[in-house]
Amino acid sequence: MEFLVQLLVNGLSVGFLYGMSAMGFVMIFKASSILNFAHGELLAFGAYVFLALTMSLELPIIPAFLVTLAGCFLFGFFVERVFLRPLIGEPLIFVVMLTVGLAAMFKGLILLIWGGNLYTYPDFLPEWMGLSWGSVSVQPVYSLTLAIGMTFLLLFGLFFKFSSQGIYMRSVADNQRAALSLGVHVKRVFALSWAIAALVAGMSGIVLGIINGVNVHDLSAIGLKVFPVVILGGLDSIGGAIIGGLIIGLLESLTGGYISPSLRDVVPYIVLVVILMIKPYGLFGQVEIERV
């Protein structure tokens, strides 16, 4: 029983991280209908910036974390303004293929600067951050994941509900043409969507780097798990992204614990195939009906 509870706790923690990362992916899709294939590289960008600040520049952890998030936010603005905005109005396949090219370019730059070695962060998490109930223990990194995830989820909830930019983003996601006719600056919403997505991805990359170490190949592969998560939850559902992440995290943890650790990375894609066959729009996706 204790082993099961341990697997559930670990699965929920990692799943929450998947859900937060998928939320950034969904935000881009809702605002601009773009599938971002460079999402894994955005995770790697945040992880490596935090690595450089803590290891090379030896900044304290909290300032390095905040500077990394700010850098990821600005990097998202840069990507949208320089690479994506010139393609506004072009066929969607051009934009999707551009994100594929950006993924290869960013990964190549990271390999050029840091190489393909595995790096680890300094051990900075205090033991008191860990939790324990009897024989069940939660490592500090998983407690940190839950704390950061809940904090960001609350902040984003308040942002979308009460801030003007959050309301603009929701209006563009619901009906882009109607929002444009009402005077919403759609291009600014696109840029903000990419900036927030890069920030969330960078935060996820940092935590994943604490758990598994920092390696561009591994982080890019983890970025691909966003697709099963968003397909399961629904491509246009932010809440579905969180729930989908939790489900995928639990399935991975239980598979690795009870069946085989080598199969845990296969489970998300099995779920992806099954969901596409049974419910193509996901658990909470909006079904689109086109009249012929």
C-alpha cells in the first residue's frame, strides 16, 4: 500500500509539471491555432539559462530563478516578433513547419554552446521541504513541483479572470475575428501568448532539470510528451491540459512501478493513439462542426 501511495504522489507531482508545460502549448494554440513543435527546446532554454546563472555566474538560487523566468518571457516575445509575425496571413502549414525548423535551430545552438553532456544543478533544496507520512516520503523536488505548480496556476487564473490582457487573450481564443472587430490588439495577444508559454516552459525545464539532470536530448523528448497531454485533455482546453498532465503522470508512474521502467515512456503515446481513435477532440476539447 505504501508503495502505491508513493507512486501516486510522484506521478501527481510530475503530472502537474506536464500539465503546466502543456498549458503554455494550449495557450499558443488557442490564440493562433499554431502547433508549436519547438516546445521541448523552450524547456531546454530555461533549464540551461538557469544552469549558466547558478553554475557559471554563481548567482543565488532565487535571483537566478527569477532572472531565468524573465529571460524566458522576453525570449518568447523575441521568437514571436522575429520569426512568427512575418508569417501572419500565410498558410498554417508554413507556420507549423517554421516551428519545426526553430526546434532544430535552438537544439543545435544549445549543443554548440553546452554540448550533449548531462549536467546537474547544485544541491540547494533543503531537507525540510520534503514531506513524510509514515513510510511514505515525498522528496523535496516533488514538494517544490507541487508548490510552484499551484502558485503558477493560481496566478494564471487571476490573470485570465481579472487583468485586461488576460481578458483580451480569452476573447481572441474564443473568436479571433470578433475580438479584432472590438479593437483587441490581436498581434499583441499573439506575442503575449508566446511569452507566457516560454515562461511556463522554462519553469518546467528548471524543475525537470532538478529531477533528471539537464540534457538537451532528454528535455526535447520530454517536450514531445506535451502532445499526448494536450490531445488527452483537449487542444483548446487549459483546464484539460492540467488534467491530462495528471493522468499521463500517474500512468507513467504506475507503469514504471508495477510493469517496467522501460515502458513508462511508451505509455503516453499509447494513450495518444487510443484517444485519437475514440475521442479525437480529447476529454474537454471543443467539437467543431463544419457545414458542407
